[in-house]
Amino acid sequence: MKSSPFPYIAITTLLLITITVMSAMDFPFNWVFYLTVLGQVFLVIMVYKVLTDDYTTDKTFEHFYEDRPIEPIEVPVEKEKFR
């Protein structure tokens, strides 16, 4: 059974937000540094999991946004008369 990439996205996001808050609150450098290194590792794992996820869809670019479907419009082409 293949796991979903969403927990990896959530963990990485929370970790990087925590690092931002800790650096803004002047936490000790070694805490921020080690969490930054850990965040970079989680970022690489997250990207790998997202890119290797077995996700398929039948949507194409013609579907545009699902919440606001658009119909394709046809632009009439006039024959241009060159001199």
C-alpha cells in the first residue's frame, strides 16, 4: 500500500514555520540550525514523495478550473487581403 504525500507536506510545512517563529523569537542558534538541517532533509523527502506519488487524472488543460468550467470559444479567422 502506497502512502499519501500529504502527511509529508504537513510535517515539512509545520517544521519550517516553527523554524521561522523560533528565529524571530531569538532562540539559541544551535536549535535553529539543527531544525533547519532537519527541515532541509524533510523537504527533499517531501519532494521525492510528491513526485513519485501514483496519482492519475483524466483532466486536461481544456477543463481549466473544476469550480468554474469554461467552454472553448472559437475565434473566427478572417482572410486577410494583402496588397
